[in-house]
Amino acid sequence: MIAEGEHQQQDFKTRIDDSRKIARTLVAFANADGGRLLIGVKDNGTVSGVRVDEELHMVEAAAEMYCRPAVAFQSQVWKADIRSVVEVVVEPSRQRPHRCETEDGDWQAYLRLEDENIKVNAVLARCWDHGFRADRPAFEYDRNVGRLFKSWRNGKLLGFRQVMRTVRRAPAAVEDLLALLVGWGIVEMVLGDRNFMYGLADEEALINLETRGPALFDLSVLPPSPSVRRLKPRGVRPVDPRALPPES
């Protein structure tokens, strides 16, 4: 496990000093594809070991007190020589979005993307929101939306403000529009250096929307976890083999 390094579904922590901070990782895993947290392992893969009872207490506090709704997890203790490593496993959740309490007392949703926990924006939060999925706004196609689709067909990635200027709608209406298109799999979310951008994900699906109407996509629920990708993949962080514990 350690030799894989930190990636989409694995994170290392030397120890837990603040339950609020570890709550961010728990909700990020729960909101994405799930993941495994190894406590007692440094960023470079060196096994430092931990006091098991203390770390489990901090994880339980993080999951129950600082996550909303609470994040379910399973734990296991591994031994490397005389050192202990705590493995915490979080499965993908059907209760998205999970949010964690920040140091400022706000509640923020996070998503695991490669080896980072990133803030969830309003569009993705709307895709997950049960109320939005149960009572979705009507899709309205007009000349401005047609201009937006043309830009995407030309291969452009547009930021939220660019989309808003193109369709000439209020921010909340643009969030609803993008959430529908992302949830239906027509548009993809791409994380750039500073913000999310939006581009065409499925040309055939867009043609179906234009020719057959939104009823074709009017499912009982939108997909629970739309995919998000980076504009420039970061890759997996390698682990120095010399840092790994000797084989038993």
C-alpha cells in the first residue's frame, strides 16, 4: 500500500493534531471514489508509527463531530517492526455532499482529486443536492444557450463568468444550467490553475438534447458523482523505496 504513494484514493498522515483538518480528508474521500488514509506514515513513505488509541479517537471525533452528515469508516492496525500504522477506509457515500467544519466555523464540501482535497464549487454541490435532483428547474434553450453550445463544440473551455456572459442569466440560473448539463453527462468540469472550467463531454448527448429535448434526460435523479478532471494532471507522487520498512 505504502509503495503506491499518495494518489486519488490514498493519503498519508504522520499523526493527527487537529480533528477538523482530518475531517477534510474524510469528506473528500466520501464525496469522491472513497479512499484509504494511512496514519503513521510520512509524505515520503517512511513509517513513523503512532499511538493507536489516540489516533482512532481523533478520527472518530472528526467523522462524527466535524463532518455533516457523519462519515462512516472502517479501521485496521498494521505493524511495521515495532511501529503501528492505522488504516482508515472510507467508502464512496450516497449522502453527498458531505461537508466539514472549517477553522472559521463554516461548513465546506471537499472532493478528492488525484492527491489533493479541493473545495467543491456551487455547481458540483447542486449536482449532489437531493432537493435539486428531486425538483430540478426546467431546461430552457434559447439563442444564447445555442451560442454557448457552439463555443463548446469549437473545443473551448469556459469559466463560470464566461458562461454567465454568454447565456446572459443570473448566477443562480447559470449554476442550475451547468448542474443539469454536468449531471446529464453533456458537459465536463475541468479544474484549471485557479478555478473550474466547463467543456463538452459528449457530443452525441448534446445532439440528443437539441433534437429530442430534455425529457430524454429527465431521470428520477441525476448521477450522484459527476467526474472532474484536471487541466494538467499532477500524477502520482513517488515513494522513495529506501523509506519503506523491510519485508518481514
